[in-house]
Amino acid sequence: MEIRIYQGNDLTLPDADANVVIDVVRAFTVAHYAFIGGAEAIVLVPEVAEALAARDELPHALLAGEVGGLVIEGFDLDNSPRRFAETDLQGRTIIQKTTNGVKAALHSLDAPTVLVTGFSNARATATYLAGLNNLRSVNLVASHPTGDEDLACAEYIRSLLLGEEIESEEVQRRIRSSATVQKFLDPSQPAFDPADIDYCSKPLSAEFVMAIACEPKPIVRKVMLQPGTKKL
């Protein structure tokens, strides 16, 4: 299997059987907790104006996301996994706009299988990929252009697929020491919740992955692992 790792949020990717877009801090950790909390679907949009227009079409949907890491005026939720974990999302649709993860995902749709993940769902994502028939090539996209947290997660998924597992503790260390995370640990920046990093750096046991389908808008839905799937 050919596994290629790329870093950035506006890439033109080579053809592959699967694209996996990674945003550890925080978009796809948020998405993971949204589905754990009962969310039905997540609509991905590139801009605030498109998020507002999407809610006109889906009046019961919740707007969520960030610009520059900060809450967007008029949105229902920010980009905090802690907040998502504490919110009842049963049956809700989320409209999500973020700086890196969503943008990278919207540039990565041209593959038969497109998945999104953070570190919390990385092992389930690798397990799902390993179970696909005739999987010959995978693009792993670390969506933050410079941050080490997404790169660490991409390397972890690659190691699982190749049977050369990197210890999860090493990935956690890299997440917590990445430049992206430092503002969350800075008491002078209270807009960034340090508890979010606990959520972003904690691997969870999950029975599903997050896959994008175009319906026609790009929508993330929960896809269950098949019963009896061999876990990596």
C-alpha cells in the first residue's frame, strides 16, 4: 500500500483510493464528539456567509466553527470539543466552518473514500481503511500548514496501517508540545480553553469513522465499522 502524507489546507492531491483529512486541534475532534453526542450530520462550508446561507436551507441546524480560533458572532457553538461534549446534539445537523480542517477537507473530495479524523478517532480510521477491499493508495492530509499535531496524527495512522505502530503516548506528547497548542495553555489568552487539549489528545475506543459524501453539499456522516472488523 502506498501511503503519502501532505501538510496544508489548500492542496491539489494526487489520485488515491482514499483521502484522510486530519485536524486534531480542533475541527475533527469536535466532529467526533458531535457524533458521539448524537449528531446526525455535519455540513462543511468554506465561509461564514455560506454557513448562514446553509442554515436558511436547514433552519434547525446549529452553526459551529471559528475564525482565527475564536467564536463567530451569530453562531450557536464555537470550535471547542469540551463544549460539544457537554451539549445535547441528538438528531441535530451541524454546519461547520473552520480555518484548516474544513478547508482542507473541501480540497480533498476527489477520491472514492474521503474520511476526516482527529487523534481521538485515529485508530478507528486506520482500522476502517485496513478493511477496505483493493485499497492501494492513501493520501493523509495534515491540515494545519505548519503545526506538528496533525503531522503526528498522520504519521500515527500510517504506522498503524503498516504495522509499525508509533506509541500513542508519543503522539500525545507531540500534540501537547506543538506550537498550535501553546495558546490554549497560556493564561493570558482565556478565549482558548485548555480543557480542549485534553479532548484533542485523548484516544477513544470508537466503532465508527467519519466519511464525507456530497449530497450535493459535502456532508460528514457516521459510518459504523463492520461487525467482526479486526481492530488495529
